[in-house]
Amino acid sequence: MLTMKRHGKKDEGTGTSSYGLIDNLTMSYTGNQMKTITDAIADINLTASMDFKDYTKGTGVEYTYNKNGAMTKDLNKGISSITYNSLNLPQTVDIKNKTVEGRNEYTYSAAGVKLRAVQRWNPGYSTNPVIGSAVNVNALTETETTDYVGNIIYENDGLKRILVDGGYYQNGNYYFYIRDHLGNNRIVIDQYSDAVQSTQYYPFGNSFAESTNQTVQPYKYNDKELDTRNGLNMYDYSARWKYDWGFTTVDPLAERGYSWSPYAYCFNNPLMYIDPDGQWPSWGDVKSFAKGWAHGVVGHHPNKSMADQGYTTATVKPRKDNSPRETGDSGYEAGYFAGEITAVIAEMVVFGAAEGAVRAVVAEGTKQAGKQIAKEVVKKQAGKEAGKEIVNQVQQDGKRRKNRLPDVGQPNSVETNPSGTTKKKYGPDGNVQKEWNKGHPQDKKPNGQQDHVHDYKPNTNNPTGRGDRQPARTKYNNNDKRDFDLF
């Protein structure tokens, strides 16, 4: 990735807000390691905004790495030092920028499970530092400690929250997540179906400035914990950390994809893929949500009035079950209600319903969705199925392969491969099964001059585990579903 632009809220006044370009970033690399990031837009000073802060604009190299390919400095965040344990997991992070001087300390089990996080900071800190300079450890007199004991989280020796499938328990109340197709926690509702937090995301996980009550709970993008200690603002993906658009260390399973940067997040396609644990992308949750959405829309009868189906402009009542519906999967349920509400709103617009009535449907529909999702997650079936998928993936992976050190050459960039020129289908083992390409110039073989498909034939003698790429062929006709997922 060479450039990135983000649009959003820039400031807010009494009753008015202005919107526009909040980030206009240009990246440079050494091989495939980030070297500098420059933002042509001034910093946005809104509480919920996660716009990029270019603290060291034009001062040279801003990111450094150790010999294992792990990031050790990020001067744009004011990170002067990151140390790692033997599992290549961050152990200490020193941060010194315009707003904070502090150190984060992390403790893990032998299996790499996070057990404790300690935030230390200087309460009397000056706001005019040398960005990224050494932290005065003796001045870090304030401390907050978080302990992770399975699904139970303690803060300063007191119970903070208990995580459950699809939500959490805190201070005598249950809270549930309403998620999108990527498993992002978009809305948190309490046991009375009232919204207590809402978060809207840019594709790579940064939140919109319009997001509300962001300190209520930290599990957000992909249901991962957003670590905000001392302004770190990175997502913990277990095997490694993710910052704005990529990871801070190389992929433990980097040998699977030689053509991709070991720092790239989800093949630079965060709208289609997720990364369950920081090791390899998956799109299982996306399929689940999409299936639910389709069932929610298809079951709606556009030729019948809202009254005939039990709908009013003030509430969304459960309709008769006119389409296939599954239970036990919170991702499917979220998609189902999203599709159902989409169909209702579309009909209301056609019938000329007032804006206020449409908003009422959205609000009530969200509440009804929350109630149904809460019922489903209590069954814990979604958690069981997700656990099976992860266990199966681990069994297939076998032992972790040795971390591949970064390539020396052109960085991976979404701009070097125009959209639509190549699509690949991956099997359960992470290897390519099929590849679709647009037609090549006339100097190529006839089969390659038209849009075509390459199959990959398994080869047990190939030490990389990848199959042999077969010659080009035309795609199967539309009645043959074997190429359906490529077009």
C-alpha cells in the first residue's frame, strides 16, 4: 500500500459539524517494511477520531525493525522502543509524544496467551517533548494493572468484566454485541436492549469520529481488543499486533503466501476477509452474515403492503417465516435482521413514508435484532462452531513454520495490481486451488488471450505444499458451478 485517503468529520461546533479529508497518507518502504508515513492533512482534534497523527513529519526514518522483522520504533506514535519475548510478542512499549509519557508492560503464558497488562505513566508530564525520546522511567508513578484469567478480566485487583460468547457481563448486567459481516462489534446493547455503545469503522479498523461511548468496552474491530493504553491504539490479534493497515511483526505462517507482504492485513482486502488470530486470513464469518442477509431480504414480499405483513411505521414485528432460517449462529442472525430491515425500509421509501417513520423502523429493528441475537448467543452454539473451525485450522497447520524475514524489493501495494485482473480461490489448507485472469496480449497462447482459469494440481513432492499451476483453460459455462466462486 502506497497511499491512503480517509474522509470524515473534521470538527464540530454548536449544532454544526464539518466534513472532509482527514487523512491523506503517503508511505515509503525499505523492502516491505514501513519506513515513513507522511500526512498532508493537519491532525483532527476530536475525542473519538482515530485519524493518523504525523508527529515527526519530514524528519527521516520513522519506523525501525529488529533482525527478526519485528517493529521496534514508531515515531509517529511516539514509540521509542518495543521489546519482544521469545515468542515474538511485545513485552514492553515506551511511548513519549505530545500527550503522554508512559510504558506498557505485558506478561504471557508459555503458549503466548496474554495474562497481564500494566500501564504506567507520568502524571506531571510536559507536553513539549522530543518525540520518541527515551522515557524517564522514574517519573512513571501512576499504574493501572489488568489481569486476564481465561474469560474473566480484573482491573487493579477488582473484577472488571466476564466475557461470554457474543457479549459480556459487568456490574450485574449482561451486554450483547450486534455485529456486521466481519464480526465487528457495531453496537453494544444491555439486557434491556438499550444501546450503550456504537462504533462505525473504516475498512482497516479505525473508528469514525461519530462513534459514541468508546470507553464502555474495548472489543471492537473483528471482536479484537483495542489497546489504548498510553495512546497505543493497536488491536491485539493474539499472534501479533495490528496498527492502522497492517501488522507490526511478520506472519507466523508467511510461507503460505510468498507473493504477499508478511505484514499485510487480509491480502489488503479487509472488506472480504478477516484474520481470526493474526496468522492467516479467513472469510467464514463473512459468508455466514451474507447468507443471513440474503434470507432476510428474500423472505420479504414486496407485492404485499406493510400492514398485510404485520409491519407498522412505528415498530418492526416479526414477520411470518417465508424463507429458510437458521439458528445458533450470531453472525447469521445479525445478517438476517440487517436484510429484513433493508427490505422494510426499501418498501417504506417506495410507499413514501416520512423520514421519522423510517428512523423509527431502524431504531426498533435494532432493538429487536439485539433481543434475538442475545437469545442465540446464550446457546453458545456460535462459540462452539468457531472453536471447532480454529481447532481444525490449527491441526491442519501443524507446527508453526519459522518466521520468514522480510523480502528486499518492491513493497506489496494494492496499486500495483489493478482491481479485477486476478482472483484466486484458496482451499482449507491455505493453498491456491484456482486462479482467474483477464485476457493477456496477443503475443500469448490462444487460451490465454481470453479471460481464463488456471487450476492448481496437488503435488506432494512440492516442498512448499503448493500445487502445480496448470495451463490456461476457458471457464466452465454458467450452468456448471465449479467456477462460480471466481466470477
